[in-house]
Amino acid sequence: MPDIKPILLVEDNPNDLELTLHALERSLLANEVVIARDGAEAVDWLKLAGAHKGRVTGDPAVVLLDLKLPKLDGLQVLERIKTDDDLKHIPVVMLTASKEESDLVRSYSLGVNAFVVKPVDFKDFFKAIQDVCVFWAILNEPHPPRRREQAMKVTEV
């Protein structure tokens, strides 16, 4: 059985973060949820840099990315992911309150895998989060491990 990959949730709004975590908890997924509260922290986590330099290697099953973030906004994070040869295969779902057509168009032009507008109704919000995560964390067949990731595996004897 393949390793269960984490879900990287990039969200700065405490209320949206709490709701999203609750929805994920109710979905009964076994995936660990890694939280980044700004765009720079998300990029550091993905690139094993900064405070995340020593973390266990491995890509997330999916990045749930808010659009409006401090330090680096969601579009800047998306661009960094999709232009990096080591990261571009990672699925990114823009999860946002924005209904701006320009945000939608820009996200898809940068390579987002899905663009989900956060429903206002709690029940609809929970269902949307659960559906997105079940698809990307369970149903989707992930990209094979990166060579860098394979080379870094260590076995103790």
C-alpha cells in the first residue's frame, strides 16, 4: 500500500481554516493536514527550505490554496509551484471566496488543477471540501515520486 501523502492547506483566515479542518475531519481521511498560514511558508514547506529544511521529504497529495494570502498571494505561490520542475506535478486546488473572472483566468493560465469558490452555506462548504479532498487524496492516481525523493530515502539496518 502506498504511503498516505499529506494535504497542504494554505489558509490565513482563522475561521476558514477551522471550517476546512472540521470538514476534513468529518471526511475521515487518513491524510495528515499540514497548515501554512501564508504563501511564503507554503513555498518553504514544499521546497524543504527555511523552517522546513529538515522535514521528512515527500510531496503532498494536494495543495489547497487560498487566493488572498500574506507575504506571497495564492497566484504567486501557484506560479512558483508550476514553474518548478520538482513541484509542477503536485495538484493545486485554488480554494477561495473570489468570484473574480480575472482570478479564475489567471489561475488556469498558471496551471491550477481546479478552482473552487468557497460556498457560503456551511453544509455546501463541508461537501465541497470533502469532495475535493476525496478526489485528490484517494481517487486520483498521483505522479510517481521525484528522483530527488527516491534518492533521499534512508533505510536503517
